[in-house]
Amino acid sequence: MAARTKTAKDRPSYRCTECGWQTAKWLGRCPECQAWGTVEEYGAPAVRTTTPGRVTTSAVPIGQVDARQATARSTGVPELDRVLGGGLVPGAVVLLAGEPGVGKSTLLLDVAAKAASDEHRTLYVTGEESASQVRLRADRIKAIDDHLYLAAETDLAAVLGHLDAVKPSLLILDSVQTVASPEIDGAPGGMAQVREVAGALIRASKERGMSTLLVGHVTKDGAIAGPRLLEHLVDVVLSFEGDRHARLRLVRGVKNRYGTTDEVGCFELHDEGITGLTDPSGLFLTRRAEPVPGTCLTVTLEGRRPLVAEVQALTVDSQIPSPRRTTSGLETSRVSMMLAVLEQRGRISALGKRDIYSATVGGVKLSEPAADLAIALALASAASDTPLPKNLVAIGEVGLAGEVRRVTGVQRRLAEAHRLGFTHALVPSDPGKTPPGMKVLEVADMGEALRVLPRSRRREAPREDEERR
């Protein structure tokens, strides 16, 4: 069967406005009259314009807008309120994304029970589990309330029908990738389905003044699954993070139209559910009667929140030609940089032939440069088998030249360390106002920082040239 040939109407046509020369493709210069910029599409459809229509609400001066309608209401979970900027705003749509098994459903079921009251009903819609499975989890974490309604639905029309029947103040949908509309082609979780479901729920939230919490899946790269448009449509995007083998969970604000994204909520996941941690530093510390070689404390900033964390290092003689370099909770590249600085600037060459293991305590991840000084001191302490002084914290970024650079929030970090009972601190130059009663030592380079190690024990880590002698 012969293929249908395109007619002249099907093919685009371009014409020179100066001489009338025609062609099938656009050119910047007419080859007939040599004029530039005169070739335009011929017979293009007319541009349609939208005529003005009737407005739904009249525009008023911004000072006359009633801001009380956007007052945030507490979720009953203080750590989540901290990240949201005070609570849930009526009509706001929040997207909570995280890896499988991190605890998203457990957290939101706890929020659903605590936010329910006589005046504010909560509707929890699950598309991944049955209603009985959710009830078992609610019994385990004690999330039972008479004003908490539960439905297991995967059809968008049914979800909207539950909104008419229950009239909730808070809707929780777990998850947006499992609900589909029969009017849209495609499987649940596809781009068209996610866009349609999110758009319908956002319209319902704005019209009813109902807060909505949507659970979102993530890809293997950590990005939110589905179209990028989903993150633009919602008002708040939260990221739920945590190691599945650790108890700590962090909720970070990625986008927030009602507050800042600098706050971080800390939670502890256990057998009885999930609880907020107002003082999470205890998870990252190991209390000992006497200091141990290879450990150093630092203060990291999670958003605007200072957390005291412990860095541990261990060095042993290597049994293979290429010594091991193993890290947990630390960036391998930064640990390698500190090893190079210690060897070249700190004159500690014995590290090159040894297996080195470095880690953090409690599952916290230290990625900011302010932990460089603590990493370097922990490695030097492990190499010389010399413990650092008790109640010491180290804060500062270390450059390749061995200099200790300033970091942000030094005063907040020192105040948190002082509150937890630490009496000594190593910081870069000019730290600002320091807590009263705390001995703060300013160091300019790694040479000055290594002087905190006892001199008699530091000599036990010989240099490579001394070993050859």
C-alpha cells in the first residue's frame, strides 16, 4: 500500500515579504532579493486571544486582605510544626517525600490522630494498604481518635466523594502515586495521572480551606517521582531522610511558601512509633568516664539547628599492599583530604601505610566543611594513640594549605556545646562573642591545632623518615 504523500496544505510554507519568493523551510536571508529577516511563514493560523471575563472576587488593597484566614494550625507534632513554620495553613498542600521504609506513613498517621478534634476532622486515605493494616499500625503507635476517619481508595472520584461525606479539615493521602482518575489514560503513578490527581486535590483544598498532606515516592537517585510540575503546584515540599539502620530521622524543608526552609525537624523511630526530639544531640554522643584515642566532638548545623556530633577514627596496620579507607557518615573525599593535610602539613606520615576507618555516632551524616577540624584531630589522635582532652569540641574548615578557616554560626555552635557541658573549644580566628566560662582557643593552622595532643604521646607516631633511620 502506497504511503500517503503530503499535500501542499500539509507542508509549511514560507514567503519573502519583499519579493514574494516562496520556500518550504525558513531562511534567514532571501536568496532571490538578498534581504535579511524577511522570510516569514505564509498562511499561519491566526493567534487566538482570550477576551476579558467576569471576575470572581474584586481586587482590593493588600492592606485590607484578612490575614487571619491563613493562620497556621498546629499539627500536634512540635518538630513538624517547626519545619512547616508554625503548623498547617488552611488550604495549603504539603508534599512529603522519602525513601521506602523511612517512616512516612508512621509519621503522618501520628499527625492525623493528634490533629483530629471535635472542630477539625481528619481523613486518612491509603492507596497502598488495606484499612485493617493501617488500623494495626494505629494500635501500635496509639493513633486512635474518634474524629480520625480512614478509607482505602485508589480512585480519584471516590476520594473526592469521601471529602463531601466527611468534610475534613485535614486530608492525608498515602500516596499520590497510587491514586488514578478513570478519565485519564495511563497507569497510576504516570505523569498524566499524577498531574491530574494533584491538580484535583489542590483545587479541592483551596475551595474548602482544607489542609492536605500528600505522600510522594522517590526515585533511586533521591528525586521525587513524577513530573517536576508536582513540586511547583504544591505549597510546601518536605524531604524525609534517615538511615534505615539508625533511629534518627530528619524532616527538611525543600520549599515553603509560608516560612523558611532553614529549619530541620528531628525524630526518633522506635518500636512504639515515632517521636520528636527536642534535644537530639544525645543520639550522637557516647558518654565515657575517660577520653578514648581517635574520638573528637564537633558541632554541626542542620539548617539553623546546632547539633553536637562525635567523629571516631581507628588506624591499624595494613595486611594488604593498598591500605583500606572506610567511612560511615562522612564524605570519603573530605576524609582523604584531611589525611593528605595531616601528612604534608601536620608531619604525620605513618597514616599512609595503615588501614583507616572513620565514622560518626548515631547515624548522623556530616557533610559540611565545619567538621574538617574534628575529622583531622580524630585521625591524628588515632595515629598517635593519644586521647584528646576531655570536654573539647573542634569547629573549623581546613584548607589544603593547612589553614583553619572560619565557618558560619560559630557563636550558635559554641552556645550549644556550652549548654551540654563542654568547657573547651578549638575554633578559627575571630569567633566573636564566646559563652562565659568556656575556654576557647583560636587556631590559625593545623600545626597549632595539633598542639592540643599531649607532646609525650604524640612522639609515638613516627614519621616515615625516622622509621628508615
